[in-house]
Amino acid sequence: MSFYTFTAYTFTEYKKLQMEAVKQRLILNEGALDVTLSRLCMQLIENHGSFSETALIALQPRGKWLAQRIAEKLAKFTGNTIELGYLDATFFRDDFRRRDNPITANATEMPFLVEGKKVVLIDDVLYTGRSLRASLDAMQAFGRPTKVEYLVLVDRKYTREIPVEATYIGSSVNSIKTERVSVEWKEQGYESDNIWLLSK
């Protein structure tokens, strides 16, 4: 093998390694994620105190695991029971009838009315904003809250199609439409909690 052949070969391998690194980038590992969740809980407690007048609502399906973790930490920090509901907005999405394959709806579990309450909607990733808009419409069936806030684990910047922003943000990432954020929870069967930015 000549020097030139060897140089070309190692350069190709180097470019391959670069491409593989771009395809999967770790945003938060388990330790960093736990610290982030604790910070979000502290911010919530600053604004909502004992949570006697505030309820958490997870946006199905991907906000479920995050909301459960947040509720558990809040209960531990405050010593109070945290009201937690699960809201599915499938039939309120503006693309519901535009898809080739029908969307499978998830369970809505709202053991309380939101009338007169402060509500914190919880989702794992803020992308275009359309899911949040649909969820706001779906929530109207359970009453009119006095205030609505929005908590997300990851805010994908520069991808918004609806003019909405999160009140509480775990981590912000610069991303393009060909990328996606993957949130892995141990409750889903993963060995550890991780958040990845994946490129196609």
C-alpha cells in the first residue's frame, strides 16, 4: 500500500466517523437529565407554591413519562399530592385528516376539572407548536383554567410554525427539519435515560 493510498483510506474513515457523530448527538445523559428535572421543579415551586391550586397535564403520548417524573419530584419537594392528568389531542390536530395512515389516539385521563385552576401543560419536545395548539383546544372540554403554562424538556429552536413559546424549558437545541429529538426513559424499557439529536 503506497503512502497516497494509505492517506486516502484514513481520510475516508475519518469522514465516516464524522458522519456517524453527526447522526447521533447526545443532548442530555441520565445525570444531566436528573439535574434538569430538579431545576424545572424548583422553577415550578417558585411560581406555584404548594400546588394546591395548580394541576399538571401531560400531553399524550410523549409527555406522559416526563410529567410523571415531574409530579414525583414535586411531591417529594413539597410534601403534597400533585394533581396529574393525561390529555390526548389527536382529533383536534389540524393534520388529522391529511395523513395517509390514521393516527392512533391515546387515553385521556382527567380526574379533575380545570375550571378555575392554574394548569401546566407538559410535553417532551416543542417542535412546530401545532401539538400545543391542538391540546389547548382539547382542554376546553374540561373547563376554563385561570392560567395556562407550558413546560417542555427540549425546545427545538428555529422550527416553529405556530407562534408559541414554552414557559419552562429544560434544554434548547438548534435543529433543522431533517433532524429529530429522541427522548429515552427507563420506564419505556431503555437501560438509562438519554436525550439524543438524530440526523437522517
